[in-house]
Amino acid sequence: MQRCQYAYIGTWGADLQGQEKKQQASGGGIKIYRVNPDGAFQYVATVSPEVNAGIIHISPDRRYLYTTDERKDLNGKYGNGGGVCAYRINQEDGTLEFLNAVSSVGPYPCYVVADRENKYAFVANHGNHEDVVTKVRITPDGKYEAVRVYDDGSIAMFLIKADGSLGECCDVKILEGKSVDGYFQRSPHPHSVWIDPTNRFLIIGDKGADSVIVYRIDYRNGKLIEASVFKSLPGSGPRHIAFHPELPVMYVNNEINSTVNAFRFDFDTGSIELIDTARTIPDPYIPPDPLDHFASNATADMRVHRTGKFLYVSNRGHNSIASYEIDRAGKLKLIGFTPTNGQIPRAINFDLTGDKLYAVNQRTGNIVEFLVDESTGELTPTGNELRLSNPVCIQFAQF
């Protein structure tokens, strides 16, 4: 029996750029497509249209799928936090069976990942950019002042049960700090969680506090133990993480100042050392619309090619993919910028072969396919394109 490749596309039913808004008529949820040999996407099903599926993670054995439900209050329960959902994947036709959903123990969960043995799931709770309430307090010298309170930016750790469903939250790390940006960095905002190739460390990109945090995973006790913290350049905004497939090198793209950092990663201690920085947009860059929220550009997703030769970063605002050649030390040399043929490319990802890269343009609702030149790293649009409402991520699996 010939195996088929499937695409799982996360969509929002609400536009969540900073706050929850009215649900769209087309709903959200996970859209499932069969990817034909010619690259065409054949619709299969939609599951959980009530879920704002912000990030999808597929377990290494392809048996389970996990997604964040990116909202402030799960099931309308005030103070409940967002959600994390678990599904069993049908190995015959790629469809999904809902297992359960749990509170993410924090507002607006924006990333989920499971360890390689599927024992624990880890979630980044981004929190809102807006203040929660203004309090009045008396200072030590007897004066009155107004104090703004913000959502906690946090990392939550969940047990995964034998059937793939999510168990209780067993640890939460509430992040601290802020940085120089007057809106995006008034409090911590973790935007990703990722596990290193040894399956021993969890790495967090905190765009609110300009920090890259590494925790050692205590599998026996279900806890996270801080291993190292790297303070990035003020106003940079670390977002997503990607490891080189062969070198002890980790990449972190910075959302606010449109750069990408390369770090040497110590797999024994979890410490990291900055070895390179590159811009993701041309210098100078003149925004086409100064009134647009993303006009000054904000990086989004990042991927390393399976050969380890190339790195790709998506730019929201410049609406492009920045391509880099990776040298033997893991440092970066710019190849160029490829338009995504849409607006706000929130996600990019390779298919299972690595021959094709897909740009998920959220604002224009189109997913564009590019052919990857394995000799030069250049991207060429193939003409294949899928249109759907509010797509925000894409993952592939084969059955």
C-alpha cells in the first residue's frame, strides 16, 4: 500500500493579535489535507473548529498530535487560562480522534512540544500585551501611585498518559523581567519551547524579557531545573528556536529587531555561547505602511534544512523569507530574500522530503509552496497554493 503525506494546518477562529476578537464565520481548528504527488492539497476534514490552533506538534512516533488553544479563558471560564488539546492520529487515513483538553495554566498559550519519548508536554503561555488592571498602592514614603499588573508569562509542564492524552500540570515556571520596548516588553512573553537533540534540555525564547532560558528536564520528578540564561541584546525579542542537525549549534530568531542569533550549545551543561548574528531584512528597510502593526517587520518562524546547509526565517511586514548559507562552524551568510506572495507569513515549514518549503501567510489566507535548491539554498515558487481563512501553522506526517 502506497503511503500518503498529510498536512495538518492550524487556524484561528479569532484574530488574536494582542486580544481576543469576534469569532470568524469560518471557525478555527485543525484542517487536514492529503498532499498529492503533484503537490496539490486534497481536503480531508476539519476537527475542533472551536479551537484557536496556534501551534501543532506531532509526536515522533506519529501516533499523537498536540495543539495549543490560543485564548485567554478556556471554555469561557474566567481565569482558566488557555488550553492544550491532545488527539490520536488514525494511521490509515490521517484523521484525528480528540482525546482531551486541559488548561494551559496561563493565558494565550502559543507553543507546545513533547519530549521524544512522549512522557511530558511543555507549553509556553505568552500572556497578553495589555495590562490586566491598574492598582493603587502606597509607597514606603507614604505616597500614592498607580501600578499596572500584567499576565504572567509562564512555562507549564504536563504529564502525558499512556494513551497519549494529557494529564495534570506537574510544574510551572513563572518568568520575570522586562525590556526596552514600551509595548511588547513590559512583561515576560515566552514565545516558544523547544527540546535539544539529546532530549535533556528545554529551551525558551522570551521576547518580553530578551532572554533565552535553558532548563534541564527532570524526568523522574516531573520538574524543570534552570541550567542557564542568556540575556539577548535589549529590544531584540527572542522568539523561535531551531537546532542544526549535526553541529552543536542552536539558532534563535529575534522578533523585534529582525535578527537571528547562532549559539554554540553545550549538551552537557545546557550553557549557550553567542557565535554569530545576522539581519533578516535588507538594510536599510523602508516600511510600505507606517501605520501597519507589522510595518517595521517582525520575524516569525525559522527552519534549518535537513542537510544542515541552509537556514530560513520568515519576515512579517517585509513579507519574505530570509535565506542563509550555514558554514562548518554554524555561522550564517545571507543568500537573499524571497517574497512569500502573501502577507504576514506567521509560519514556514518543510514537507517530509525537505524538497519543498511552505509559507503560511496569515493575513492573506494563502499557503505558498516553494522548491528548495539543495545546491544554492534558493527558493522558487512552484505555483501551488492553498487558500483558507486565518492559517497560522503547518505540520506534515506520512501514513
